[in-house]
Amino acid sequence: MTYLNEMLYQVTRPARYTGGEWNSSVKDWGKTHIRMVLAYPDLYEIGMSNLGLSILYELLNSQPDVLTERVFTPWLDMAAAMKKAAIPLFSLESKHPLKDFDIVGFSLGYEPTHTNVLDMLHLAQIPVLASERNDSHPIIIAGGSCALNPEPMADFIDFFVIGDGEEVLLELLGCFRDWKGQGRRDSKKQLLTQVATIPGIYVPSLYQVEYQADGSFKSITPTIAQAQPTIQRRIVSKLPPPVTKPIVPYIEVVHDRGAIEIQRGCSRGCRFCQAGMIYRPVRERSHEEVLQAVGELITNCGYDEISLLSLSTSDYSGIDQLVTSLSHRYPNLALSLPRLRLDRFSVKLVDSLPSRRKTGLTFAPEAGSHRLRQVINKTTTEDEILETAAAAFKRGWTGLKLYFMLGLPTETVDDVEGIAQLVTKVHSLGRKAEGRRPQLRVNLSTFVPKPHTPFQWVAQEGESQLNSKHELLRQGLHRKGIRLSWQDPKLSLLEAALSRGDRRLGKVIHRAWQLGSTFDAWSEHFNYGNWLRAFDESGLEPGFYAQRDRPLDELLPWAHIDVGVSTAFLKREYHRALEGKETPDCRCEACNICGLERWQPDCQQEYQELNQRR
Ligand code: SF4
């Protein structure tokens, strides 16, 4: 410990590793039966802004016989110092090495952080490959949105939790409690066989994978009777109570404020959006519950700013009444409402917030033309966008952030030029409005085809086409008051390859990490050369995974993961996209998640027609 204290003087932001924050839970190591550590494969400042981590930390620590602690990826200076001093990666609360815990649970939310998982295991002196770990090592589990295509990480993880973790983790602990209670009489393999029977748990080592001669995915088959051919995503029907006593970091983190999840799921149905598909159905928290939770959060943490979290905050029923009630009850509280729809209502809503700072409003039109917005099912018209911008400028906002996506299916040069024209129109509206000059920040992301979306079969655009589009916009938007930024197409390619990958990508991830890749999500550390070499040495090509249109009848590597949205719905949405047809948000959806009996009549008819066509 003394050595650790000395080491902390030599690294940046030592509070990343000290623990001891307000509301952190330090249980008696010797008196708790099950010890688990929640591992986040990125920096402390990013992981501590993740609501899922807070939810699980509170839930697991509420179990009297379970101790749950945290660990984040150490920054490069700390990792080097730990390696030099042979200090194994430890938890923040008790400083126990990860290898002393029973379970290490990773949160996988972004594919370019996969190499950090390997690095954390290695720093913890735990073999990175599941096949090289024995009964003395902790069980390594993972959940989060990337677990919905678990195959690329299958070589490293003992089992995956698919979907909402709140119920399934408690069932899992029940299983583990029995196993440990028997003095681990049975081997880890027997434990894995047992957990494979829990709905929502996927144990990759119990499945055999085959490939076609052309390299495409052929089949995935359980090797024992206990393993289910299809893993159903776990869905909690009612949101569990909100976290009102979260840990308060001592250093500034990305979202440095309290947060209440007011709603889970989104039914808007934007066709590129994985979150919109994999977190269905929509589950709202009542106004009363939110009001009470905000009060508790202020009392327990002293926050003066709270975020009302949701994938689509404008769609929360009675959001304006909720904001009014909160403003009356807590007049000095600043509220933040992320992810608002692009309309006047949102501007009015944000403008009504107490203690508002008119620094910036964020909207995401995503595409530059109405045609392409119809393709992606985000059908805001240009008039609506301009009216919203005009309303924002009129109310005194000067800074607007606009998010667009490049490389969307069917995108043409006209659509890209449409972005420049739209942004220019917004800019002139800002100049006409009274007050200061408008400041527009235009962010261009790259379309990444994601599993379980209507665009899961679509190829990602190549680097040179994306570069020309960036250049077109750079020239078209070169003026004072407009700041343009975009994502490196090489990183987007990697993200797409890992998103739509199969189990063979385990070799690639392993090799890239051996070559020194970590913190790939950080542009200054992303080493594309390492990845190209890793693909090459594994006999694979990133373009095969990222830039290939997949036939609708090709078996996808994630086909055994059933997120609840039917493939028939995704195919229907894909065809509608190509026809430029909008699918309205009906909060019942034809995606099958709510059950056929709740479909609206026209959805049922369309589904039957689709089945006849197939
Ligand atoms: S509104 Fe669209 S982009 Fe936003 S979460 Fe919902 S489906 Fe996704």
C-alpha cells in the first residue's frame, strides 16, 4: 500500500485510483460470501458517468452477502507504473487484486474499447483467454450493448448477460451462491453448464461455430442439452427504483451531475439506431417517482444539477409538466434534458428550465435531405428544422450543435450537399436574429451498420468516398461561426468490423492488443496499422465484415441472440427504407416485442404480406 501511495504521486489524476468517494460502499471483505468487481474498460471519468454501472453497483451491494467494488482501465502512465512494480490491477474500494474476486463483470458498450478488456485482465495477472483460465481464476462475465453480438469477444469471456441485468444478475448470484456454498466442489465447467440454463445467459464455450467455404457464417450449435439454441434478451417489465445514492466522484467526470433515468427504450424506430431497437419496449417512470428521486438525489449527494435521462426525452409523457413540477419544487436546481427531438416544443421546454445557461442546444437531423431522412425514418422536414433553429435563436440561444451521419444507405452527393445547404440556412437565420453571432458546431459521424437494426445487412462506405464527402463539406462550410468535426473513417471501419464480426475476430483483437493496441477509442492512441496487421496475420479482412452487403438470407453471427425485435420486422423496415417509406412511432410497433395481439391492424396485415412474399 505504501508503494501504491508513492506511485500515485507520479501519475496524472491520482483520484482515478484512490476510491473512497462519497457514497462508495466498503463492505467487510472477510464477512461477505460473494465478491464481485464491476469493470469498466475505459477511464474513470467515462465509466463514472455510466448510469448502468451505478444501477448494478447499488443493486448488487444491496444483497447482504455480496460485496461489489469497481475498477476502470488505468491510464497509460498508471498501467506502466503498475507493470514496473508488478502491482496487479486492484479494485478502488478495498484495493484487492482482481484475481481475488469471485466474479469480474465487464461492461461492453463500445467496440473500440475491447482491447482495454484484455489489457485489464493482463494487468490483473489473469489469463486473457478463457481457455487458459482454470478453476482458481475469477469468472469473467460481460454485458452491455456489445454483448448483443457477443461472438468477437467469445474467446475472452466466460459468459455474457444479454439484456437488462437487474433480474438476471440476482438469479445468477443465486446459482453462484449455491456453487460456492458447496465449497466449489464442482468445477467451473459445471457452474457454466448450470448458468447456461438461466434465460438471458450465453456461455460461448458451450457452442460450436461453423463457417461456409466463402468465409460467411454457417451455423452455431449448442454442444450440450443445457445450452439453448437461442438466447432471449432479458427485459425488466417495470423499471427498478432509481439510483438515489450514487457515488459522487472527487474529480470532474464527463457527466458531472446527478442523473435519473426517466424512461428506458425508444419507439421512434430510426433505422440506423441500435439503441432504439435493443432497449425496446418503452418503459416510463411515473412523475411522482421522478420527483421523489430527484429530492433524494439532492439530499444524498448535494447535486445542484440533474439530468433526466432517456433515449428520447421529448417523448416522455408529460415532460413539460414534469419540468414545471421540478422547477416549482426545486427552484435552484439546474435541469439538463439530453436527447431532445428537433422541434419548437423542445426549444420551449429547454427555455423553461430554471437556471438555464444559453450556451448550447444540440439537435440531430442526421441527414441533409428530406429524402434521406425518410430512408432512415427520421422524418423531420427542413421547415421544421429551420423553424426550430429560428425559435432557438429568437429565444437567445447562440450556440447550436448539429449532428449528421455520413455514408447512410442510399446517400448521394446531393444528400451531402444538402447538409452544407441546411447548415448554411441555419447559420443565416442565426445572423438575422438579434444578439451575438451564431456559433454552429457541426459533427459528422460515420454510419456504422449495427446488429439487430434494419440496416444490419448494409455495407459501410469505404474510406475514400467518406474522405471526399468530408472534403466537400469542409469546403462548403468554410466560414466564420461554423466549426466542423468528423470521425476518423478508419476507426469507424474498425467499429463496424467488430460490431458485425464473428468468433474469428477474437484472434484479431488478441493480436492487436499484443501489438500494443489499447485505448483505441482515443484518436491519439488508435493505431490502425496494428489492426491491419492483426487482421492480416489472422487471415481475415476488415472489409469482409464492415464493407460487404450481406444477403438477407445469410445467417448472421448474432442470429442466436434474440433481442425481442423480430427479423421479419427488421426486414420489413429495410424494404421500407429502400422505398423511402416512413414507419410512424405508434408505441406498439410491429416489431413483435409487445406480442402479436397488441399490433395495430395495418401492421398485422403488412406482416402477413411479408411472410407470403418470403
Ligand atoms: S429517437 Fe431515433 S436515434 Fe434517438 S434513440 Fe430513438 S430510435 Fe435512436
